[in-house]
Amino acid sequence: MLTGSALPLAEFLVRKENNMEKNKKKNKKWSRPIHRVIFYLLAFVLKPIYRIRYGYTTKHVDMPKDEPCLILSNHQTFADQFLVGFSFYKHPIYMMATERIFNLGFISSVIKFVAAPIMKKKSKVDIMAVKNSAKVLKEGGKVLIFPEGNCTYDGRLCTISTGAAKMVKMLKVPVLLYNLHGGYGAKPRWARSARRGKMTGCVVKKLMPEEYESLSAEELSLKINEYLTVKEIPSSDPFKSNRRAEYLEKMLYWCPHCNSYQTLYSKGNHVTCTNCGMTAEYTVNLTFNGENCPCTTTEWYDMQAAALLKKLSNFDGTIFKDENAKLSSFGDGKTVFISKGEISLTPTTFTAGGKTFDVKDIESMAIQQNSAIIFYVNDVSYFLKGGKRFNPLKYMHAFYMLKHLSSGGNYDEPIVNVYLGL
């Protein structure tokens, strides 16, 4: 037993030990030598695979290993973190990634050990993500960000908010603007199989802090958009497959011929409306051949969004409905299953996996991969997973349009000024 005089000394030693432990955690480096070895081995193994699978070629970026930089890239496929990384295989890059991959139990532990990604809450402002990026850069590391936040659905660059430019100005490090080209043809987001074609990746511009420090966030954002934009459609390089159109209904939810919703079905190289019989071929050059249909996915995307916005301007009923979806919540490193059931959306309610939420209580919504929705209610993160032909895009379009209309917007406003989802 400690005497009275020994107690203050014991308390001092305990506090000192606790403070040392806190400082140790605080000073623990994000960037570690093992990452350099792992990244080099991954590039050595995966680069030939993606050369065969996507026809992917890239140029190596030679730069000092301790020079910090932000790499901003357009986002075309779910493998882009590897494809960009091949240009920096001598220097590990730390990707900003959605919180979903940090809540997969043992798999998340492996990912964190191998790649140490920086967690970012999807479709929400996340100050901790900025702080962790600054920590990596201070250590001389390289941080990869896809400022769109999502892979493209229709071949165009997704909307990039001024948040990316504000982050660049805050961090004050060199910025490498990276172009991926051909990914929408090689493996579009809505597809389940790759096509034989040509894909490339390279740095197109290096911006030094002195070049952008005098620019406003809006001006810098325009410059970022300019350099990350690539022209994908129509493609001069063919992308060959016997299943080019399969799963297009994961992106297209409206028939331009009969104005019906959720009636499209794809098989082989064609997409067909089960309501009116309209059929269109999706060609090797990423265009459509068919009567009464748009010429490209970009045109179809805009037309369906405009049609939906007009429909919602005076609508009271079930907008969309699907069956057999799984609802989970995630956080603290794990995903917890909640329920399984239908998905449906009305102007006031969103039913997810059989559980109903008020639309007004949903803070934001985003798409994960190509068959899931992440949404936030009262600081709880929900994950909704649909079937293999489930189209999450229509729900997100409708959700943000309802928000727009409820705040006083009108259905005649151009869709580019309405849609804020991805």
C-alpha cells in the first residue's frame, strides 16, 4: 500500500506515462518505409495485369522522394488509385478514400496497413481529412485526391466543388494535375465487364504555390476543371466487347421514346425498353444507334434528368421503387446490418431496406461503387445495397431535385444548376 507521501509521486508518474503515450500517438508518422516496398511490389504485379485488361499505359513521374505534392486526377474507373499510382511507383501515394472502406472489419485493417488511405466522409465536409492530408504532406508524402468524389457515369467530368481549390490553397504545396483517358470506354462505372481498348494516364500540368496563391478559390477551381477535363465521347479508339451495353440500366432509368421510367433492360450490345420496344445498339465508339434515342450517354443522362425534374414539379406519389435491398449502418470500424426490404421514394419519405426516413431529415446522399447508396441522418451513416441491376442514380437525382424544389427552385432551371449529388 502506498503511503500518503508516495501518492503524489505515483499520480505524477501515471500522468507522465499517459502524456508520453499521447505524444507517441500524436507523433506517429503516417508515411512509413514499408509503404514504399508494398507500393513498388503492387505496381510490379498489377501493372502488366491492367495493361492486358484495360490496354493501360502510363508515364513515370520522376521527382524527389521527400517532395510533398497533391495529385488531383479525374475519376473514371474503380481501379484509378492503382492506375495513377503506377506513375509514382517509386514513391507511395496516400489516397483520400470514402469512410466505407474503413468499416469492413479485418479487410479494413489490411487496407490501412498496406495503403494507409486518408478517410473522407462522402458528400460531407470533413476537416479531419484535411488535417490528415496536411500531416502526410508535412512528412514529405504525396496525397492523391479525386476531387469529383465519384467515378463518371456518362463520360464527363463530374461536378467539382470549390472545396478542392480551397484545400489546395490551404495546404500550399505543388499540385500535379493528372489525366486518365479511355477509362470510360474500358470499364464504365455501370458495367460489370471490361472492354478491349486503349487507356492512358499522365501528368498534364504542375502548379506551384506561387502560381495559384493569388487566385481566388473560384478561379483555381476553374483551372482544375480545365486540366482534368478529357473528351471521351465519341471515341476515336474502339472499345470491343460482346457485352458493351449490359447493365446500362444501372445508369439509364428513362425511355426517351415513351417517357416511361424503370423500363429499360440491357443484353449484349443493345438496350431495350420493355414498355414500348425501343431498341438501341451501344457501339464500340461509345455512341448509340437506334431510332428515337439520344446519340450518347451524356445526352441521355441530361435528357432523363430534365424529364425527371419536370415530373417532380407537381407530383404526389411513389417516384421510384425497387425490391430486396439491404440496409446497414457503419462506424467505429464495422458495418452493422439493420434490415432487408424495399426501396421507395416519395416527395416526403425515403424507405430504405424497409425502414422509412423523412426526406427532410436526410443531410446528404451519395453513391458508393455502382449499386449502393450512402446517406446521413442525425450523424448516423447508412449504407443501402441493391441488386446487380439496381440503379441508385435515379434516387439520388430525385432526392437532390426534391431538395431544390422545396427550397424554391423551379423545374425550368438547367439541370447543371440543380444537381448537386455526386
